[in-house]
Amino acid sequence: MSENPYGKGDTAWFVQDRLGMFIHWGLYAQAARHEWVKNRERITNEDYQKYFDSFHPDLYDPKEWARLAKAAGMKYFVITTKHHEGFCLWDSAYTDYKATKTSLGRDLLKEMVDAFRAEGLKVGFYYSIIDWHHPEFPVDRFHPQRDDQEFREATKDRDVTIYAEYLHNQVRELLTNFGKIDIIWFDFSYPGEDGKGKDEWKSEKLVNMIRELQPDIMINNRLDLEESGDFVTPEQFQPRYGVKNPDGSPAVWEACQTLSGSWGYHRDEMTWKSVNQILWMLIDGVSKGGNMLMNVGPTGRGEIDYRAKACLEGIGAWMHYNSRSIYGCGAAPEGMVAPPDCRYTYNPETKRLYLHILAWPFKAIHLSGMEGKVKYAQFLHDASEVRFNRSRQQEHSNLTEKTTAGDLAIRVPVNKPNVEIPVIELFLK
Ligand code: GLC
């Protein structure tokens, strides 16, 4: 018996690249009130059909999306080839519920893959295991018709093995017809009473097939298998201490985050994050050894709307100067603990430690235990020298100066440089 193929993907590039773009795009963009609208409002296939019939993203320009992603410093993207609603962005041979059958008649996925590859980004496919359109997908606790007793009765003989075959066939198609795919991102399988799990989807068989088709591909952890695959996917929160494997070693992980709360385009949402907050999330994640996959939900006309664009541009403006503290970086070496209101990231190749200053202090930042460890320091955005010396503390009682053994004082200007979150690059000895 060969070894378990789950968790055998190539993650070396991933932990270097650190920042990716998630894209949620489907018919729900037209409802514009959350990608779970079909579930939340218990919409039937018949009533949901209006979104398919009117789908016509005439402004869709994947080259523009790819340019925006690249300019934001993103190195890979993950696109919802099919979300829970079941609509497929590519020309699948196994369904007519697909982009090529809408009035626009284009293989939206193919164009996107080509455009992002042309910009040098790696390619990830999200695929929803849950399917609210397929005629053999069981009416479970998430299904839009879960409360419709008549519907439940009429569909109780649905054959999940037929659906599982559809799922396997589509995954084979996705991993055969689009060249090298770097990530497959499943969402989601769940255990529990009426929940589906690895047996229904034949997850193990699926993993074997995936590994055969794409030996290096990274597979995420949402297949309801015992192991966590190639990477773990905390959703919409910042892990407090990073993520560990069961044996205590650091795990490969990626926090997926939204700009405004929902994943699909939401016209009326008021909870847009600021650029500062998004950058904080990125930095915080990398300081704990993780990636960030930041989502955009393009509109029904196929555009990344102005609010999302502004966030991407803000990320890009910061990355332009500071990406050196992100790419190739991870947690600081054991024992180096960042001061309050700061985060460290560290590049083990170059032996440079990055001090991200989240709240601007007055004149000095004291780095515990760093005396004698730094040979040079500069701001990252303009390569201007930052001077430092051994920490001195003024004792309140008599105002005499006292050195604090082992600590280093970084001397910063009174005014915060004109950078959203300034970074000081410390060349370690
Ligand atoms: C979720 C949701 C969803 C989104 C995803 C991203 O579990 O079902 O709509 O696609 O997570 O992580």
C-alpha cells in the first residue's frame, strides 16, 4: 500500500508567496446580498433560474482582474469554479448549468486562468462539495428546501452516489483541462447526524485521483478526512498563536478573509475593512507563519467594484515598498518577542527581522533581548538609516538614567513616516 497521498503537495512556493486573491463569483452576484442567498431565503431552483437567465457579465475583463491582483502584490488566486448554488464557470461536459449556456456564452474560467497565468500568478480552484442545484444532492440541513416537507418527501430517494460521481467527474475535468493547477480548495464537507462526510463524497478516492492528475497540487483541509491535507484554512478570524500540526510542529495555513463580510458581491454591506486593518491582518498572519487569501466578489456585470478596487490599491501601495517583509517571511526566531503595538516577521534566508509598527510611538521602541544582535537598521520604504543603542530607562523617582540589560532602543522620528504601517528592517548579525 502506497503512502497517504493527502498532504503530499508542494507547499514550498506557498509559504514564500504569502498573499493570494480569493474570488467568489457566480449567479449570486446578481442577488447582491450574500452568496448563501439561496439557502437563507429558501429559494427554489425555479425561482433562482432568473439569475441564470439574466446572467450577462458584459464588462468581464479577467486581464483587468489579474492586473489588479498583481498590483496588490498577490501571487496566486483561488476562484470559485462552482459554489454551493451549483453554477459552473467552465464548460463542463456534465451539466448545462454553466457559463457557456448563459447568454454570454463564454468559458469564464478558461479566460481567467489564462489571464492570471499571463501575469505570473499561480492558479487555485475552489470547488463546492455542497450543491443546491444538482438533482441528486441530498436535502440536508443546509439545503434551500430543508423546511419544505413535501419537497423532502419527494426527494428522499436521492442517490448521493450519483452526485459523488458528478463531483469526481467535475474535479477530473478541472484538473485535466486547464494545465497545471497549484491548489484545489474544497468547501465543505461536514460530519454529524444528517451531515455528509468522507464516505458520501468518497473523499479518499477523490484525493487519490487528484494526486494522480496533479502530483504537486495542494489540497486543503475541508474534505472531512482525519488528516488536514496540505494546508489548514481558518476562516474569517486571525489565529491567536498561529496554527500547529497535531505533533506540535508549525502547520502550513492560510487565513481566508473578506473585504466586507460576505464572499459574493454584496451591494449594501456596510462593514468594509480599512486598508490599515487589512494590512494589519496580513502582517499579523505572516508574523505567525501564515498566508492570507483576501477575497473579492465581482459584480454581476463582471467588475471588481470601486470599494474592493480601493482596498486592493491600498494593499498594493503598501506592498510596493514593504513586500520584502512579507514574501519569504514567517515567524521570528524562538525567543524574539515583538514589543507592544508591533509585529515581527523574519526572513531566514537573509537573516533580516522586520519590525512592523502598528501604532506610532514617541521617539523610541525598545526591543527586548536584542542588544548585540543587530548590525544595521533602516526603514523599508525609503532605505533611510534608523539609529539604535542600548536601552536606557529613566527612573521615575530620581530621573537618573539606567541601562536595561539586553534591550535595544530603536530611535524613530517624532513624526510617523507617510506609510500606512511603517516597517523597520533589522539586519541581524
Ligand atoms: C464558507 C461558506 C462560503 C465561502 C467559504 C470560504 O464555509 O460556505 O460561502 O465560500 O466558506 O471559506
